[in-house]
Amino acid sequence: MEIKLFDSELRVMEILWREGMLAAGDLAAILNKETGWNRNTTYTVIKKLIGKGAVQRTNPGFKCTALIPKEQVQTYETKELINKMFDGSAEMFFSAFLNERNLSKEDIDKLKKIVKNLS
């Protein structure tokens, strides 16, 4: 299942992935501290995430739980980026990414190992 999440939704999901199940009030308090959001903003975003099937609400206490893993969202967003900015070419994406980095020998060795394990 692929779900497009917007930046505000990703902020909520990041906290749920980090903290696990939280009451909506606790989630609102964290987001207020980290981003300055008010309670209504947080609750609106939570409702959108529930509607998308990304978050489950349980009672009592309006507890929120992430229904999708972070890795699923990362995979989807990476595909979207590659399709949008690199005409679907993972090779072009990888090349652009590597050209912008000052990679250490250790980083290069790790990447070589990853590529070797693909074949």
C-alpha cells in the first residue's frame, strides 16, 4: 500500500515512529514543544492520517498508533523523488547523490558492499 504523506503528516509520523503509541494530547504537547503547533493543528493532521490509513485511533484516551512502517514511507518517497527529478533513473539519482557527497573510504566500501550484495 502506497500512501503519500505531506510534510506536516510526516512530522506526526516521525514522533509516532520514535515514541510508539501516544495519546493525542501527548502528541500535541510534543509537537507544540518541537514545532510550535497548537492542539487544533495536531488534531487536524491526526484526522488526515487516520483517513489515509496511516494512523489508528483507539479509545479510551484517543491513543494514536502508526499503522505503516517508516521504511515503507522512505521507499515510496524515494521512488517519487527518482521519478520526479531523475526521469525514473535510479542510476542518475545515485550518481547525483554521490557527486554531492565527500565520501570517506569507509563510506565507499560500504556502498560497494551494498551494490555487490544486489547481484
